[in-house]
Amino acid sequence: MIVVDANILVYSLIEGDYSPLVQKLREKDADWRTAGLCLHEVLNVLATYQRRDILKLAQCKKLLEHAERFMKVAQCDVKMDMALAVAAKYTITGYDAQYVALAQSLNVPLITEDRKLREAVPGIAVSMQAFLAQ
């Protein structure tokens, strides 16, 4: 089991440079968990892609449906008081702290391509490449 943040979910939904790594990540560990916030962040990315004409609205709707199906299985409750403590301890956003708190409560790594987050919480947050190398 691993915790993934929104960028990993977006990379799994949209074909791109990270697609091969996402596929390897799924092969190594297909049991993904995430915070409820993830769907909101994915929606924001899709809205941005649509607004910038990177994706059509119909494509975004289809991708959002995939994300919603994923969330039905993967979403876990996050203790907000724990997230607040994590945010204070590591000086990170409340959003990032939710993913970190979830990973800590499940005692699993958080997979993210957010370099700043990985630097803030080493040993908890790791890149796809680092996780695959383990």
C-alpha cells in the first residue's frame, strides 16, 4: 500500500512523460490510497487544462469520471488535527499535510513528484523513481 498525491493521480490519468513511471509504480504496488482533497486538486488541474485549451471539456469530464471512480476505492479519512500538527512540524501547507498525515497513519510512503514536499518530509515522501528503486 502507498499514499499518492494529486500529481500522481493526474499523471495516471493523462498520458505524458511520467506515464511509464506510473505504470511501473502500479506494477510494484497497485494498492493506492489518498486524501479526499485529491479529487479537488485533480478537478483544479483539469479545469486549468481546459481553460488553457490543453484538453477539451469532454476529455476533462471523462478524466474526472475516472478520478471519481478511483476515489471511491482509494479515499481515506484524514484526521485534521493530525494534519495540522504535521503542517506545523514540517512547515508545509495544510493540503500537503493531509497526504503526509495519511501516509503516517497508514505507515506507508507518500509518493509524490513535488520536490519541495519531498525535501520537507524526507523518509515519508518519496519520488516514483526512488520508490521503484527500493
